[in-house]
Amino acid sequence: MSDAPILKTASLRARVTEEEIEILKGVDLEIRPGEIHAIMGPNGSGKSTLAKILAGHPGYEVTGGSAFFDGQDLLELETDERARAGVFMAFQYPVAIPGVSIANFLRTALQARLEDGEELDLFDFQDILLERMELLEMSPSFAERSVNDGFSGGEKKRNEILQMAVLEPALAIMDETDSGLDIDALKVVARGVNTLQKERPEMAVLLITHYQRLLNYIQPDFVHVIVDGRIVRSGGPEVALSLEEGGYREYRQLQSTVSAA
Amino acid sequence: MSRTSTLQAPAAGPLEGVTATINAAAVERLAAGEPDWLAERRWRAWEAYERTPLPTTRLEEWRYTDLSRRLDLDALSPAARGTRAISRNTWPPELRQAMREDWDAAGHIVEIDGRVVHADLTAEAAAQGVVLASLREAVHAHPDLLREHLAAGAIPPDQGKFSALNAALWTDGTVLFVPRNVTLPLPVRITRWVSDPAAAYFTRTLVIGEDWATLSVVEEILSPHFDEQAFFLSATEVLAGDNSTTHYASVQRMGLGAFHMALYRSLVGRDARTDSLHVTLGASTARLDLNSELAAPGAHSHILGLYFGSEDQHFDHCTSQNHAAPHATSDLLYKGALDDASGSVFRGIIRVSPGAQRTDAYQTNRNLLLSEEASAHALPNLEIEADDVRCSHGATVGQLEEEALFYLQSRGLSRRRAERLVVRGFLQDVLQRRPPGSVTEKVTRAIEEKLRAH
């Protein structure tokens, strides 16, 4: 594994577009290829904002600090450019695209990665898709369904994992992928992430979650606790375990102490 | 037959829409040499035309399409080329291409500038008694068929200014007759091309499926762009016998500068099923008056509409599902995307007559606006005079969802590609409700062409 970080943020600050209040108040984060980082925090802590800022959601804007991805200034890139550079965000609430099959969607996404005038080989694509679906133990008919249209919560998350498998990102951000999932669906997601990372060990993963339970199935290398827009503690998996016992209360107190100081 | 024998009291004031081209002399010329019943039918239609004023925006059905601004009947001259014999090797490449894309058929009709120039039918179909012919030919070869049905039951000439105009001045068209119990395994393809600027075209299509017949018709209308407005008024009558199955599709891909007005009416018999798809992509102004009459118990009508406007195109769809008998069902879905400064109107009504109990009728119109200047008017309506029915209607006018676009962009699609994919899916949803076949592929290609300009 390389020592150069794939993602490096410094004092990253952000808010909801055109609103006064900052949600991220200076986040420093370094993720190296192959590492799994978990960011945990209570509701409203800014953890999901971090995911959206990194993916380039137009509803959020950076107010300060920096973010570099693979040596490039991430904040200078458009959403689609970030994706093509290797950033992938699995959505908390994936959007339905009626009339567009998953296969068509992925084909279009891969085509978009090619130079103008270059054509995606459809036979190659078909092979890749089927092979990825087999790896993830999905039925080939799943790819014929319209993207997220009428999907259950679990199916939507499986679709996110499939996209991640086909698009092969350098950094996969899982934005509260575990929310609203029953334990079986959660296991499917976790198995997907683990399978893909085993296959491509250089893939970095940023798990954004409220709950510790996802980390029972995906073993993080680093855990960060974010409260009120700042990372207040970083460490190994033991940080998550302590959260399971004590919740976020002590961090909130810590935070108020820091603010008061 | 001369006009004076049936002429009624002269109308007061100037006759609206009577021009140097559209006049009694034109009826006279067309009626010359025709059997009496037909000439009489033309004159009756002409009289209805004369006494009917041109629709204005004061009429509900024409509120958003101002003919005084959009249609200049005075500027139109008769189509010239249509009177010339056209040999196959002089057919325009666009027409040949459209036919090549969808060649497989039970029969072909090619209509150029208001005249049928080619008709073929498989020997197998002919042996079963199927008739596919130009109207001009059928007048003499199948007079009884035309006398009974042409401009009679489905689109009688007294139902408005333009049904009268077409019935008075049609130059040619197609008749398809499929006898009882006969199944056509492939569609009949009618390809129409008009090319003279500032010309008026009036043609008709008559489709008759007898009891237990199964048939499919695809009509395609093409033209180049026009500097001076060309006006194409077509009338399609579909008579679906008891227990028959009819698939109909029309694809309008005329050039800008054209005004296409289509009258379509289906009469659906007992336990018969008609499926129709109406695709509007071309012409500067397109108006469709669509009516499906559920005439007998158990009749079923499934109606799909698809439109994609761009530049300053204006599409006006006026639909009605008339439930005249009990236990009939109808389901209409119209979806359209509007780009640039294009606009659309959808006015649909479900009418349920007092005796039409146990009616199931649905009507949905969905519009997707792709630009700030685009507009869509959606006016669904119900008129129910029976008490044991299930009817629903709904309409939406929406824009591209930012969250959906972000989702696609986050997978590497540029904003443009993302928009195109959403529009493609929105419209594909309509085509996916048709059995897979070449017309849907052709429409998909035409949509792609338009999307590339978005």
C-alpha cells in the first residue's frame, strides 16, 4: 500500500448552500489506499454533510479548508469529474430513475468514462456486469429492472453495491448505507463491501454511520467520532466499541467543554 | 352529380376557410368521375365545411391553439407533385430509409404528396381475403366496403370543420380490410411523405377488422423542413369488430414548418381490443383529435401517447374515451418531454354514458419540462353519467429532479448525459408498455436524435 493519501482534507468547512450556519467546522482526514475508515456521529453532527461535500452535492458548499483526492484539488472538480476520477458515494436514499434499467445506467456510466469517440464494447460490458453480479450473488434479472423504481430498502442498497462493483472506485463513501436496513440486508451490504475490497485491496472505504452495528460486519482500520462539525476523537476499532457502551453523550460533554474553554 | 342539386340556402357573410385552393371547384374536380354516393358524400361534407366557422380560442378545445395565428389556409395551394406519377427510383431517400428500417410487413402502402404510389400485400393475406388498397383504387374495386364505412360511422363529415374538410377534399389514402377470423401475423405499414411547401394535403386511412380478426397497422408520416407552411390533414378510422384485436401506431416525424392535423377515431366492438400508440415528434404545429368509442360491452381500448417537443414546436392533443356500453375498459397514458421553447396541450376526457355501468376508465398525462421556456397545459376531465364505475384521471407537469441528476452525475455522467438519460427513461416507459417490435425501436432512435440536440 502506498503512503500517499488517496484523500486528504484539511480544516474542511461547509454549509448548506446559501445558509448561514456552518455544519462542518474544520475536518482533517487522511485516508490511504486500502484503508477502511468509519466516521460516526450523532444526528446533525455533520457526518452526512462530509459525504455530500466530497461527492459534490449542489445542495452543500465549502466555506473553507481543502480536500485533495489522489493529488488533485477535489473541490475544483464537478460531481461527474470526481466520479470519473474514482470517487464513489453510495447514497443513503438512492433515487429512482423510471424507465432506465440498471444495466443501461451502468453502461452509460462506463461509456462516460471513455474519451469522446471511443465506444464501450457491449460484449465486454455484459461480461463484466454478469461477473460482478455473480460475485455479489445477485440474479442477472436484477440488472433489467428500472433503477431503484419500486425497490425495497434492501434492494436499493444492493443496487448501490453493484454500481460500486462495476465502477471500481478508488474511494467508496458509504453514506449511512446501513440506515433503515434490517440485519439481513445489512449483512448483504457488508458482505458486498468486504468482497469488493478483498478483490481490490487498494480500494479505500469511508463508512459514514450512526450505529456501531455495521462495524460488526465491516472491520474498520480507523474510527473517527464527529460531533458538531469536528472530529473529536480518532482511533482504532476500539473507539466504536466504546461508543456502543457510552453513546455520544461523553463526546457532547467534551465538545461543550472545548467550546467553553 | 352537380353541386346545385343539394345546395342549401347560401350562408350569410364570407365563408371561413374557403380559399383559392379550398373551394367548391376543388370538390367538383375530385368528384368528377366518382360514383354518385361518393360525390354526394363529398358535397355534404363541403356544405358542412362551409357552414362551420373556423374554431377559435374561445372554444375550450382550441383555447391554447390559435388557428388564426398558426394556420393560413389562404396561403395554401394544391399539392402539385401528387398528380404526377412517381416511379420508385425517384422516391426521396428519407422515405426509403424509413421503409428500410422497418421492412417486414404483411403489406406496404406508400403515399407521396397525397397520392398512393405503391401498394403491396403478401399473397397469403390476399388469399385469405385481406384487402389493402389505395382509396382511389378501392372506390372502383371495393365500392361496397367504402360506401358502408368511409367517412360514415367513425368520422362523419359533420363533426367539425376539419372532419368536413377532409371528407370533402381527400385525394387518396388507404383502406385495410381484414375479414372475419383472419390474423395478420405482421403489421401493415403505411408510409407517407409530403414535400411541397405551401401545399395542403388531405388523405384518409380506413381500417376495418371484422369479428375475430387480428391486425396491426403502423402509419408513419415524414416530410422535409418547410420554409412556407405545408398543411397535412389526415383522418384515420378504425373499426374493430366483435372480439377483434387491433394494434395501431402512428409516428409523426414531419419537418419544421409543417402543420399536421390528425383526426383519429376507433369504434371498438363487443369484447374487442384496440391498442394504439400515437407518437408526435415533428412538425411545427401538431394537433391530434383522438377519440375511442367503446361501443359494445366488453370493449377495451388501450391508448398510449408520446411526444417530444423542441425549438418552438407546439403540440395539442385532444382525446376522448367514450364509454357508450357497460363492462368496457379504457386506459390512456400520454407522456411528453418539452425542450427549448416548445409547448404542449393535453386535453382529455372520459365520458361515461348513463347505461355504461361497470366501466373501468383511466387517463394519465405526464409532462417533463426540460427548459425554462417550455410549457405544458394538462387538462384531464371526467364526465360520468353512470353510478357503478371506476374512473380516474391525473396529470402532472414537472421538471427534471435535481436529486436524480445529482445521483447520475455522481456516477460519472455529465449533466447533459444525465438529463438525456432521465428523459429517455421517462419516454421509454411508454414504449415499454408496447410489445417489443420495430416501431418502438424506430421511435427510440427518433427520440435519441432529438436528445442529441438537447
